[in-house]
Amino acid sequence: MRTVGRTALALVPLLSAGLALTACTASDRPSTQTTTPSATATPTSEAQAEALPTPTGPPCEPAQYQVTGEPGAKPAITVPAGCKPQDGLLVRDLTEGTGAEIKLGSTAELHYVLATFRDRLTREASWDAGRPFEVKNIGQGRVIQGWNEGLIGLKEGGRRLLVVPPEKGYPQGNGSIQPGETLIFVVDAVKVQG
């Protein structure tokens, strides 16, 4: 596990809305299900955004983010209660990979699930599209800064938990993801090149 706390660079949205995972645009938004309620079942509005509680308590411990499901299969994320997100980027390997390691400039095919902290909703999963999401030039890729930093060192065949603070994700929000939201990803490295 490691924590990274640098100022975010310019962000380009990671996720695409709807059926296929393709080019990233500012209008992209996630939508899918795991053990948390479906994001599509409750659309977000400004009134709902104001109604969401601000997390309180001590910072969450890495082990409080529960992930079920075997590597190679779609995982489920249980968002912890009674604590608030930690400062900085949390990177925790859940399963150590044995293949090639992601380095600056690598290209990787990744499966992922995304949940949001405050509303405990699962937002998107590449598993639902039936194919992994490709990221090129990791470190400077067209993804959120939390991925550019947090994927470095992940090995092919590995599974990693990323808890991304707002400044390294979508500080202004993105679609139904509210401004200031902490993002929780479980990422499987399917194939790593370079």
C-alpha cells in the first residue's frame, strides 16, 4: 500500500457512458451495479447532492474497503461506513500479478469497477461491456490523474484497489458523479505492454 498526495494535473475523464468503452469526453458518465444500489436507479440532482452526508469520523483504513470476487471475475465493492476518505491517493494490491509491470508509457488492457464514496453507488464496470478498457501512455494517458499515478507498478494478472481523492478524479464532477466525490476503483490488469 502507498499514499500519494501531489496536486492533480489537467484531468481528462476516464469513463465512457453507455454501451462501449471508447474515446473519453467530458460528457462521459458511469452506470452499472454491484452490491451497492444502481446509479441509474436514482438520478443525481442538485437537491440530492446537497442531501448527501459529508463523511465523518477517522480516516478509513485500507482494509475497510471490502472487495469480493476472484481475480479474473467481476468484483463487488463494499464502501466503508463510519469513516471518511483518507487524504491522498490510496493504492493497495489485492492480488499480486506475475506478468509484465505497468511503467510510465505502458499500454494496458484493464477491467475495472467504479464506486463512489458518499452515495455508495456503483457507477460503471468494464465487465458489463464484455471487454477490457485500454489505456495508452500510462502516466500521461487520457484518464484521470488517479489512474495515471495509481496504475504504475501493477503487474499483469494483478488486482488493485485505488481510492482516488476528488482532486485526482473529477473535482468538478462528471455526469452523475458529484463535485468533490471520492472514487473507488478495483482494477484488474489483463494485459500489459511496454
